[in-house]
Amino acid sequence: MSTRIPLPYSPKVLEIFRNPRNLGPMEDATIVESAGSPACGDMIKLYLKVGEGDVVERATFESYGCAANIAAASILTEIVRGKSLREAWQISWKQLSDELGGLPPIKYHCSILAVGALKRAIRAYYRAKGERPEWLPEAMTPEERQVLEEEEMIERYYRALGRLGGAQGEGGSA
Amino acid sequence: MSVAAKLRELLREHGQPPREVYFDLENSGWVPPEVVEAMLPYFNARGYGHPSITHKPGWEALEVLYEAKELVARTLGASNPEEIAFTHSGTEANNLAVLGYLLANRERRGKVVVSAVEHLSVIFPAEFAAKLFGFKVVRVPVDSEGFVDPEVLKSYVDRETVLVSVQAVNHEIGTVQPLKELVDTVKAANPDAVFHTDAADAYGWVNLDVEKLGVDMLTVSGHKVHGPRGVGALYVREGVKLEPPLRGQLSAEKLWPGVENVPLIAGFKRAVELQFENMERNVSYVKGLRDKLIDGVLARVPHVLVNGPLGERRAPNNANLSFLYVEGEALTVELSMRGIYVSSGSACSSRILEPSHVLLAIGRRHEEAHGSILFKLSRYHKPEDIDYALEEVPKAVARLRAISSLAPTQVASS
């Protein structure tokens, strides 16, 4: 089986996994964005309520993924609350990882995914408003790029599979 | 914080579940007291010497080593205990078979044929030998239940084929291969092709007779029969030449260097005796537990797929289920906090986004493989253990589905 975790989770990850904060969809969300895909094995859906002065009043999440993925999404909703979108844009995956007591390196992509979802949400907010603040870069950030790469990698896999005519082509790579 | 300190805190946060049932016998497991007892004397009372040195503790070690070889030979229908080689794990036994044979035949190059669902300790050495010596490795596809069709296998075997390796029972989804037919097919297509079978998951569960089957090499593993970790064995038919892939002092064990794990081998011997004692009764008992578990989960949890075949064509001890809309690693953690210990074929720990190659080979989609959970049962499990799993698994799945953005709402609330 391929579930092999070479480094342990921190107790913080386990604690949040057990009691996630700000869980579930938000009826009156200003922005809903997601990152990842079921085929990748992790997906985060982020709901933001943005109020006066572009400040995040509330954030909630749903998550399909491992314990670290759920914990990363949960801690993000706590950190982002009360921040302006400009401040929220500065949240790094490393910061999330540190807040979670240090994710094992193999789980870094969980906090990258969470930050990727947040950055997408911020872009979507300004896109909907039809403006682009000067602090919002046009080019994708490394987090956004990595999320997109993961999503596209799996799409390419299924396109290649379609060409081979099923999961049982000769010499399929593992 | 050091890794050990982190783990101490993690375990404190995890807490002690009120009840515990261990179903991860695929990856390792507990060693029953009678097996531990059989090992203890060999640590310090007798046989603690090196089995190829000429003194009493050495001869005592050699004695138990040969008792174990004779026992394993007998359980496999092999006539000569010299045909049994001990290694320090099932992985090593598979490496010895594949690398050892290809190393001895490296001048022939040619083709190595393995099934797409083999254990990685067969696939990786085959690919390693291909890289080192120029063999060509082909993977034979399997059907949606994991079976290798003899007709399909036939189309992969030709005059160039040097080695074929198809397991007796799949370690993840419990498919019991039609081994005799597969061996006959290979031998008919090319009598010079050597047939290896990884029987780690078949040994003590299905009847194996190397003479009737006609296999040339066969792997068994200690911890798969409730023996200790650190023991594997390979049956090598007389006349099949291997070259030891590891280098060092060879002694009593002529194919694998390093001092033999004599105390562990003594424990393995006891575990094999126990596994084969009342084997028929144990097999039907465990089959009953397996079906109770599978049927019970299907009745209680919606959106579950069974991976692998059902009924007689499935290993008695294997239940592999995909819980859609949840990720398997999260489910292993959630179940752990409820005292149920299982493993998953999810890719969550691997950066290459690749879940179990076995589940992909039977045509499962990634999201189906990510939600897979493997339960392995044994004669030590009680019906109450299954009852406990049937209480906790639906709760665990429901909690994670409620977190998941994918689950239909009626699923999350069920």
C-alpha cells in the first residue's frame, strides 16, 4: 500500500483534525473558490465573507483530503479572519505549516493547496469587482502555479489513459 | 523538537481508545505469545551461536534453522529442505528470486514478465535488473478483479522470456490467481522460462504444492503468518541457479549473506505450525468474519466499492473497500482515534499523486483508490471485533464526508 508517512504529524494537526474550526459551507459568502481535485486526492473549498474595506469578516471551509489537508484549511480560516485581503495575500504556506507545528515535508503541498485556494479567492473577488489593486501581481505566485500543475497533471494522466484505452495498457507505470 | 519528542506528544494527543482492533496485518502485526515464547530461548539459553560455527550453541542454531527449513518444505510439498532459503524479510526473498535469477542469467538478457499487480518487491528488482543488465520488463494487465487471464499471459511469453513472476494471492485485493493454469501456460509457451510466485499472502491460507503447481520459486513471509518481522523464505527448485545479490560471508544460508536470524526463525517456525494447525477450520472461520465485515459495511455505509473478487476467489482474510468522497489517509487517522487500525491505498503521502498501483491496474479511478481501506483478518479476530468495526466505520466515514466538499448532502448526514 502506498500510505507511508515518513515523518509524524504534530499533535496540533491531530487536534485540529479532531475538532476542525469554521467547517462547512457559508450561505452568505462573498467568494467561494476551491483548489485541488478529487483525483489528486486533496481538495479545499474556501468560503470568504468580505466586508467593509475588503476585510475578511468570516471564513469557512470544506475539505476532501488527508488529516494535514483538513488541518491546513481549518487553520487558514482562523488566520485569515479580520485581515484585509491585502494582508491575507501575504499569508505563506510556510506560515500555515509553522502554525500547524511543522508539517512533514511530504505534506507541504497541503498548506500550499490552502494558500493556493486563498489566492484564487482573492483574485476572484477583485475580478468580480472589476479592479486590480497595485499590490496584486498579474503573474501567478508559486503556490498558485503548483496547485495548477497538480490539477493539470492528473488531467494529463486521464487524457493519456483515454488514448491507451483503459487502465490496463501494457507496461502502465506505477 | 526531535522526531521522537514530537511522536510522544502526538501519541498523547491521540489518547488511548477504549477498545482496539488491529486490522493492518498487511503491513505488520502483533506476534502471539506462543510465538514469542518459542523465540525466547534462542536469545540467550540455546542456539544463540552462529549456525555455521562448530560449537554447541552453533549446532543448536543450525538445528532450529533446519527444523524450520524442513517444516516449510513439508508445508509446500517440497521434498528437499535445501530448497528453502531464509532471508530477513519477504521483500528480500522476492529480491533474491528476481535479482538472484536475473543476475545468474544476465548474459541471456531477454524478457521478464510480471503481472501489473505484483508487490513492489517484485516489480522494482525486475526494473532494476532491466536497467543494470538490459532485460526487458513487461507488465501483464489484469482484469477488473485483479485476475491474470492465462490466455493474456500466453501472449506475453515467448522464446526470449527468462523469468515470469505472478503472485499466488494479491496482497491488497485478495485475488487468488489460477496459479496452476498460469504455470502450465508459461511452461507450454517456453519450457525454459522460470516461474516465480510471491506466495506471501497465500501461505497458510490456500493450498500450495510446488510439485503440483510446477513453480520454480516461491516466496513466503514471516509476519504474514503472525510470525515476527525479519524473516522471509524462498523456495528454489533444485537445479534453478541463483547468484546472491547481496555480498558478504555466506554460511549455512548459501544464497543470502549475514548471520541468520535464528531466534526469529524459531518464532517463524512456531507461527507456521500454528497457521497450518486446523488450517481448514481457520480458513472457513476467517472467511466468515470477512463476509460479515464486507456485508456489514455495505449494508451500513452508502457509496462503497469492494475492490477485488468476492467469494471463493478472494483470499479468506482480505477485505478491501473504497469509501467514496473520503480520502483514505484521513480515514486511517480517524479510525485510529477510534481504536481501529487499518491502512489505505491512497496517494496522500506520495508527491507523485500516485495511489496504489494495484487499484489503478484493476481500473479504479484515482478518487476511488484514494478512498480505499484494507482490512486484513486472522484467526485471532473475534466476531465482536467485527461488530466494533461495524459500529465505528460508519461513524468515521460520516464524519469525514461531512467535512468533504464532494459528498452529496444526503450522504454526509447519513
